[in-house]
Amino acid sequence: MPAIVGAVKVITIGSSSIFHIGDVYKIQPYTQAKTFAGGGSFNTGDGIRVYLENAQTNMIDDDQFDQNISAI
């Protein structure tokens, strides 16, 4: 069933974003990322206390590919 869309105003779109209006069969962004962070790095909230005496983040990654992206 066709989609009917009114006026649209786009301010900004990131480099790996998708802007979609109307019918769609498949949406597939093309991006990959790997994040390394130490203990307690992604805690959110009020009054969080993290005590780390001796923390280490292992960043050794022996495999060649983590997320293979191919065009379809």
C-alpha cells in the first residue's frame, strides 16, 4: 500500500544514517565500530561511585574481521 507523506524538513543526517519516507522492503546501514572502555565507563545515573583498584582493558584482537559488510 503506497504511503502518503506530507512536508518533511531535514536539518542534518549523519554519515551512517538512514533517511526513510514511505514503503520499504529492507533498510541496511553500512557502518561498523569497535569500542574499548575500562570498568565503570558506561555507568549512568546520579551519585554513582566506582572503585577500581587495578583495572585493565584488554585490547588485543587477533581476528582480521569482526563485522563483514558487503553490498547487496
